[in-house]
Amino acid sequence: MTVPAPAEVAVVPSWWGARVGGLPRTFWALWSGTLANRLGSFVLPFLSLFLTRGRGYSVSEAGAVLTAFGLGSAVSQPIGGMLADRIGRRRTMVGSLASSAAALVALGASHHLPALCVTAFVFGVTSEMYRPASSASVADLVPQEQRARAFALLFWALNLGFAVATLLGGYLADKGYWLLFGGDAATSLVFAGVVLRLVPETMPPRRDSPGSFGAVVRDRLMLALVLSVILEAVAYMQAFYTLPLAVVHDGLGTGGYGIVIALNGVLIVALQPLLLGALGRRSRGPLLLTSGVVIGVGLWLTSFADTVPMHMLAVGVWTIGEILGAGQLGALVASIAPPHLRGRYMGLFGMSYGVSAFLAPGLGTQVLAHLGENALWRGCLVLACTSGVVMLLVSHAADRRTS
């Protein structure tokens, strides 16, 4: 008598498994190191206070030091991307994090303005140089269908860590600024240790030529994506450059802005884990389009806000848009980039945010000063929606390229 084989029972993943399951252990090592490093990001949020109160420099002199840091951050991305493709992801991450710890100690020990500018520039370069290598490692490790979820989880770790760091950093700053620099350097070394112990080299075998940035900038698809990122980021960054001016102009004070903008971090930390499973089942292109439109609408709603609750409503809307797109762009870059050039592609992608950070303050304040608040927020709506459309087209073209 033949016994029928038992019918296969479909395994339904748990609520938690649908969000974090199926990712390789090495990814979680990177995620844990990123979170630990971000939990210690004490220096940057309090750097202006350290310079003005701890070192006694004027606001303009502190601005020069912050500008030096910004320039370092901008050039760090292509440097990190090139190194990730030449010497490897692992070496680049460890070198960046160890150098960042040393730069932090030097910055905290500096007193004269030229030394502060030089060490701030070096800190800007070294503190961000690991990012293209980390992103390239995620693309190397994680299957294509799970990359958006992996990058979204990294985005969540960055926001969670930064939220805790700003709270803890305020307490440490009252005890002594040296605690900020020591704690930040220590967490950078912790991340470097995690990479050394738990993250293997993932760089694919090198071809006859390691390639160059020329191949990246000749990729019209990547250039279109970079343009779309700059458009959206210039609009998005107005929440941190011109929104404070709008909130204060409404008579709500700096405390009112603090309450309003805090909602952004709270919503990301609270909502993104709940949405990971659903977003992972949606197509990338429509999600990026929806993200751009919702960000634009949220910023445009600021035109009608004149109370804390109304401003919080606007922030809530564009934060939802930010959550919808989290992880999708990193996955899109990974799908466009050839494996041996992933570091450079990620570096160019990261540099687009540096360009945006350079453009956004001047453009936003000039529009606000000469054309008014309504023109500013309508412009943000146009930029973000245009960006969403371009991202949709790039995503469809990337799908055709890889099919």
C-alpha cells in the first residue's frame, strides 16, 4: 500500500520575521556597528556650541570651522567609493572609522582657529568615508529582492541612533565637552572592531582594470538619478534651513521649532518598522514617485501653517514621504551599478547629498527673502514632485537594463 506524501504546508513568516528575517548575519553585524557608531554621534550636533562656548570663538568663526567640516564631508564620498573598489570594502571601513576616531581627538584638543579648521576638515572626510563601502557591502551581501528592506533598516538605525545621541549628548556636554569627543571616538572604534571581527571582504574579484569615476559619470541613468536626488534633497533640506525661520516668524519661537522638528525623528523610529513588510512588497518606482509627491505636499502645507499643531501636521506628512522612500534609493543605485564599481556609484550617490547641502541654504533663504514664503514652499512642491517622476523613470529603465 502506497502512503501518500504529506502535503506541503506554506510557512507564513511571523510579523517580526517579515520585517527583519532572511537577511544574512554579516548584514546584521554592519547594522549593529552602524547603530553603535550613530549612538555616539555626539560631536556634530554640539560642535557650534563647543566652538562658541568651549573655545570662545564668534559665530562667524565657528561658521568657518563648520564649513571646513562640510567640505570634508562632500569630498569624502567619492574618495570612500574609490577606495572601496580599489582596496576593498573592509579596509576602507576600518581605515575610515579608525582615522575618524583620531581626527575627533585632534579636533577636541585643538584651540587655534586654523588647527580647528584643518582638523574639522579631516574629521569631515574620515567620518563619512566609510559610507560608500558600507553600502557596497550591503549590495554585495544581500539579494536584490531584499536590498530595499536592508537599506531601510540601516536608515532606521541611523535615525534611532541619532535621536538617542542628541539626548545623551546634551547631558554629556553639561559635564564636559571632552566627553563628547571621547564617546564619539570610542563608538567609531567599536564599529571598526565589529567590521574587523565579523565582516569579511565582499569586493568581487577585480577585472583587468578596477575602473574609474569616468565610467560612472558617463552612465546617463546614474546622472539622472543624481539630479533627481539633488532636486528632492534641496527641497527636503528646507525643513532644517528655512523652516526654523518660518516657525519663528509665526511667533512660535525656537522652542516651537524644536517641538515641530522632533516629530520627524519620533515618527521615523516608531512607524518605519511597522511599514517595512508592506513596503517590501511594493514596486520600487511607484514608491519613489509617491515618496517625492508626499514630501512635496508636506512641505507645501507649511504655507498654511501658523500654529505648532499645523506645523506638526505638515512635518508628519513629509516624514511619511521620507519613510516611503527609505531604502529604495540605495537599492536602486545597487541595481544600476556594475559589481566592480559599486563603491564608486555609492560614492557619487552620497556626494549628491553634499551638493544639496551646499545649494539648499542659499537657494532657500534667497527665495524666502525675495519672493516670500508661499513661493518657497510651492517651489519645494515642484522640486520634489519632479524628482519623484524622474526617479520613477530611472527605476523603470534600471529594471529594463537588468532584465
